[in-house]
Amino acid sequence: MIDFNNKGIIKLKGENISNGERVVGELLISGETVMGSYVAMRDRVVFTNKRIISCNVQGITGKKVDYTSIPYSKIQTYSVETAGTFDLDAELEVWLSGVGRVKFELAGGVDILALCKSISEYIFK
């Protein structure tokens, strides 16, 4: 899902947190909880209180999944663009040490400012 060549993920829609917990539950460490889950087709991005987990479902059956984990400690800076009247999508860009920029495009209705506030709380600990 995170294509480090193109540096972007498009059209993520908010989903029930329990779906994200179900998909990444076995990856979570002690004390880690899911804050938000966003889906695009079969792929998803899950925000926890410790990291961002990208889940790229592969193959026809979807049994093969590529997980990419981005610890908040690796985020150097981020930028947010809220949805507007005509452009209903919000964007979150994060710059990661050793990787560069990754852009998340979130469909209208996602509370991007609340998401960014949560990320800030974990970055600035």
C-alpha cells in the first residue's frame, strides 16, 4: 500500500476501528491500541498510539498481506490539508527520517484535525 517510489496512498475512507484491530491485532505490542482505521478497496492504514501500519492485500485470494510499520518516532514533520467546499478530500503528508515523504489522501468526512492532534500527542512525548 505504501509505495515508497510514488510516496502516496489515495482515497482512504474511515472505517470501524474494530476492523483495523481485527487485521493488525497480531502485530500489536503490549499497551498498543488502535486509534483509527482507514480503508481503500482491500488495503487499509491503521493508526495506533505507537505507529502507522499500512496493510497491502495482495493476490487474488487476499491471503498474502504486506505490512509496513512506521513508528511515530521516525516522523520528522507533517503537513495537513483539510477538505474544502469543492475538494472534499483531506491530505496528510508525513516526512520520515531515512524514507522521505509519504502522502495519505483521506476521503471526505474524515476528521483529519483530530487525527493530526492524536499524532502530535505521540510525536511530542
